[in-house]
Amino acid sequence: MSSSSQLLSGEDLATIRSLVVFSYVMQMTAMIMIWDIVIHIADDVELLSLPGRCQPPTIIHFLSRLLSLVYSCVVIADNASICKPSLTLAAIATNFIAIVLTQFQFFIRVKVIYCEGSQLKTGFFLVLWLLASGGASFTVDFVGPSICMMHPTDTGFWIRMSFPVIAIFVYDSCVFLAISRRIYNLSLLFIHANPRLNHSATECGSASEGGRPSLMQNFKARVLALAGRELPSLTRAILQDGQFYYLISITTSATTLALLLNTSIFPRYRPLLVSLHSVILNVTAGHVFREVRLGRMRERELSAVAFTLPLAFAQSEIPVGETLSLHSIHRDEEADEDPS
């Protein structure tokens, strides 16, 4: 035993340990994907029973989940065989397509809730999605005769490997900030239009000349909008549910990127979270899509309200018809929450 250990250098032993750890992480990644599919079988069956089951968003949803599952299983098989070029090529291809489709689901959501009716904003986020897909295409750069050879001492290798994660991180961050801003602006509309919430915002000072809210009143309204505790259930549900999952994806991307660029650890540990990152993105996108498609998060209704109501609260010129529309929505939600 001791003689065989002497034949292995310290780097060889560290490499073996890293392969074992990587194997465990990949098994955990595959189990996460399988578990997520199993516990949402009922939801997926319900999705297939809906009238729009053959529409592109639904097809993209199921295709991305299938490819993520295939990717996880292929990587496990590739790791068990100590890297076969054919399996590695299959893993890279399925991972790239799954990432592109997953990011497109994010684009669909931001288009519905933020860009309804605006071709310019839709085009902006479409360009962002194309750039993110282009960044993810750097995974294909590893395809070639040396596909099974890693170059842990090559700085360029790690920079190229980090490009897909950077592109995804930037894209998800833009989506998160855009939707947060949309919800925040609509929350201000609810506060200014609802008498009870508007009274809370005006307790700290009287209105300025012309009936316009004072600086302190506007500040109090913005604090209420950021807190979100007094908002209607529709706005609050989207903020707490959908945005929470986007925050998970952003955090995962940042952690994966930090590990990839960390030069103080053993090189073969640096890509440890890459596969887990891809699966987490797919799980989060799938969750938000199911919630919206099954009517648990009425984003299209929220988008319609936000689009038809100009954000005139800054000048305190909310028309009467718009105020009544907001009141009716709020009353409907309160009636839904009160079973009596």
C-alpha cells in the first residue's frame, strides 16, 4: 500500500480526490433534476392538458427540462468512463442547447410582465438573450481532438470557460432588475390610488400646493412600495415568488463564477459547480413557467394593468378612470382573500 502511494505524486492524489468529489456533485445534480421532474409530474400533466400545450413556450419548457436531464446523466456516464470523447461531446451539446432554451424562458417572462406593447424594450431583451446565447456558445470551443484534455495551468482556458457563466449572470441580472423595477412602479400606482395606503403615505405631511404630494409623502410612498407588506396579493405574490427564484439563479451564477476565477484552489475544483449551475437555472425557470402557465401567478393580467396605466404618480396626475380601475382590482383581490 505504501509503495503504491509512493508511485503517485501529490498532484495525482489531488486529481483523484477531485474526480471523486466531482462524481458526487454530478450525482447530486442528477438527483436534483430527477426529483424536480418527479414532484412536478402532476403539474406537467396539467400543462399538457391546457389548450396551448403545442405553443412554443410550452414546447421549449419541456425540451429544456429533457435536455438538462440528459446532460446530467451523460456527465455521470462520462465521469465513470474517465472521459469518452463521444460522451463529452454529447454533454457539451445538450448543455448548450438547454442553457439557450432556459434563457429564452426568462426572455418570455420579462416580455410578458415588462415589455408588453413595447417593441423597443422587447427588442432590447431579445438582443440580451442573443448575447447570452453567444456567451454560452463558448462551451462549444472545447470541442476538438483534445476534448478530454483539461489545461488547468492555461489562463486562457479558464477565461473562456467563465464566459458562459458571465453572460448568463449579466442576462439574469438584467431580467431581475427590469422586472423588479416594473413591479416597484406598479406598486407605487397601487399606493397612490388606494385610499387606505395613500392615507398611510400622507400621514407624515400635508400635500403641497395644487394638491400634489409633498417630497416627504412621495418618500413615504416609495418606502411602502419597497417594503411590499401593504400591497395587493397579486403584486406581492409575483415579487416574493418569481423574483425569489431569479435571485437564486443570480446567486448561483455569481458563486460558480467566483469558483471558476479563484486561482488559490486546486484547478480541477474550479469547474465543480458548472453542471449544478446549469441544472439550477433550469429548475428555477421551470418553476416560474409552471406557476404562470397554470394561473398561479397572473402576470399577464398584471402586465395589462401596468401597460394601460401610465406611470403618472410622479406628477400626481392619475386619471379618475385609472384610479377606479386600480380600486376594482384591489377590491377583487380582497374579496378573493376573504372567504366570508
